[in-house]
Amino acid sequence: MTTDASARAIKPELLRTYTEDFNKDRANLIAADAAVSAGVLKAATDYRGVRALPRDFSIELKQGSITNQERSGRCWMFASLNTLRYELMHRWNLEDFEFSETYLFFWDAMEKSNTYLENVLRTLDEPTDSRLFEAINWGPSDDGGWWQMFAALVNKYGLVPKSAYPESENSRNSDDFKQYLNSKLREFAAELRRRSAAGAGEDELRTLKDEYMGTVYRICAVSLGEPPEKFDFFARTKDDAEDDKKCDGKDESCKCEDKSDAKACKCDKNKDKTGKDERPQIREIGITPLEFYKKYVPVDVNDFATLANAPLKSRPFNQRYRIRFSANVVEAGDMEFVNVPLDVFKKAALDQLTAGHPIWFACDCTQFALRKDGFFDQSVVRVDQLFGTEFTGDKAHGLEYGDSPSNHAMTFTGVNLGEDGKPNRWKVENSWGKDAGKDGYYVMSDAWFDRYVTELIIRKEYLDDATRALLTTEPVEIDPWQPLTRRCR
């Protein structure tokens, strides 16, 4: 062994010191017993932290049934559709509703495949080991995405209820479907590059690409079934609360013969009910997905902006950014965001929730999180105490070093304000089914929000004037491998 290699190696005498130090500290032995037996997260759970995060909220939105993305990377779609279904349910007085996530999943796979092949044509001169081509080639049609990808799909293809295009085995568990789709796309990419090197022109290559897309459609249709061009829609609205109110003989609007005896009242409010469901109905026959979106969704997906809070020197605040090669629908353009300070970021969230609208957001869902029990808080997951070391990295460190990138999208449906009017915890609707968290909902401390929430989708009406003005400024372009460019899964 050379001197240099010896200096770089772990020295046996240091190992002896490490084990002696470990074994003479009783706390280490207790921590090891707990972690080895129960796992790191359970061993690190602090009951005092759990009790400090009750699940009541001073502002809380009434949402539909919890959804479940199962073994797929469609969180961004679920969070987006959960945001829209809230608006639809309350506009049309529905007890519950769920859009078809699989419908958009089909078209997203098609559009990402097309954009990947177009990006291959744009980079024919790039070496396959260049950083740009590696970024393009990393996941040609993977599941992840952002709100703006969702908006691009809705603008082009509309929306359908889940009943019109239900889940399939390959939407619930997408790995096999996407593995072979991506393999085929990379074969197509190699052939396009080979033909180009042999002298084929752009028209010939694009004709070949169009043929390839026929194969892509076949793979998607076999895996998910073909999406509907038209469908029928049926729903019943909720009973009006007033209709359920029994006459007590004192209501002046109740025309009772004998108001002293409510049982004898012949008012309609006390009319005997039959087994027939007489709630008002909504019926549509042969409606298209775009017609359904425009008629039944009371918000425009284009009336939202992406706010980021990324305190990086390389990303000055109060600036609009565009991520190169980030589109799913090629003609819709690349993803954009406005980077703003934390106070502006948080105020926009509070204003939108207070006004009664849920919020799509992205974060790193793995850091200091009890994913099964439903807590996001560093005071709950005390790995610092378990391992006997402080974790001091801040938000900028987590983004710059890739330690806490956005990897999951969810929906804020509530917030609790303290006596000072400031938030101390947030209610989170997840898409991991009702057995995760508390009936599918999570609680997040405000400190965790500050540290790990990096993106919010805000209705433009709740932006301050200065932030709204940034939406029309010339964007700074950034490369697809830089911080804040990872797709949420």
C-alpha cells in the first residue's frame, strides 16, 4: 500500500477508538436497541412533538374522499385534480367527486414521448454522454411532473370523471408499463441519431418520428385502454339542509293546521319520505372531455402561477425563471416559476386558504416525516437525539446539494392560526389512501413548511401586485439539471 493510499484509508486504531467511545455511552446502547428493533423512524419518534401537533385547524376546507395514487408517480396529477375537484364539488353542490387520473396519465405518456423524440431531434449533435443529453434521456416518459404540465394536458385534452375512465393495473402500478415504453423510446432515439448521422434530413426524421408515435400509442392503449372521446355523466346533488329541517310548529313558513302539534303538521318538511332518491340530478349524454372541463370546472387552469421559495445565491428572489427542456406538451412550452422570499410565499398561501381555496404544493416528503402516521415536523422525528448529532443544513443547502429537492406534490386544505394571527401548523391532503396519516390527512408544522416546502400553485388574484408583475417579465433560462428542476413523483 502506498503512503497516499494509507493516509486515505480508515485506520484500525481509529476503529478501535470509535467502538470504545460508542460502547461506553449508555445512550448509544439504548438507541441501538430501539433502532435495530423498531427502525430509525419509530425509534426517533418524540411523543412530545406528536402531542404538540394536534389535528384541529382554525381554517379548514371540506374536501371529498381521500384519493390513492398507489404504486405510481402521479402525485402531481392527484394534487392538481384534488385542487380542481374541490371547486367543482362546491360549485355544483356534490357530496363527493373524483376525476379520472388515468385519463391524463394516458395523454401525459403520449405527450412526454413525443416531446422526448422532439428533444432528440433538437440535440442530434450532442454526444450521448453530454450533461444535456443525459438529462433529456434520463426518464423519457417517467411519471413525474408539475402543475404546468397538468395545465397543458387539461388545455389540450380536457377532463373526465373517474367513472368514464377508471384505474387499470398499469396506472395503479406503473413501473412495468413505463419501463418498456422508455426502452422503446430510447431505441427510437438511437435510430433517429443513426439516420441523421447517415445523412437523413429533418423531414425524413420527423416522418419516422410520427411512425414511432404510432407504436407509442399502441403501448399506451394496451396498458391503459383507449381514453374516451365522449362519455355520459351522471351525478346527484346534495340534499339542501333546509329540506331536511323538520317543522317544529314555530316556523312561520310552515303552513301547519295545528302548530301546537308538530307531529300533525302537514307541511312538506314533514312529508313522509319514500325509498326513492329524489335529489336533483345532473345528466350529460355524449359530452366531450373538453366540454366537460369548460362546463363543470369553475376555474381556469391558466389562472394560476408557480411560486418558488429557493434561497439560493444563483437564484435571486423576485425573478421569473424558465427551465429548458422541461415541457411535456411540446407546443405548450417549458415550465416557469417566480422565486420569491418566504414572507411573500407564505402570505400568498394564507390568503388563498383564508379565501376558501385549496393549494397545490411541492416539497421533500422524506425529510423528518412520519409517512405512515402523518406528521411532517423535525420536532417529531428526533434523529438528532437518536444519532447524537445535529442536522443543521438549511433550505439553500438542501437544494444546492440535492439533499431535499421537491419530490412529492400534495394539497393544503387547512391551516391553524395562533393568537398572533400567524400559522403554526398546516393541514395536508395526501394521495396515499385513507390508511396513511389520519384518514389520509397529514399535519405539518410551520417550521417544516419554511424548511421543506419549495413550490406553491397560487391563483393570480391572491398574488401581491409586485409578484403579479413578475409574470410578464422576461424569464431567465436555467438548465434541466439545476435545483428546482426535479419532477414530483
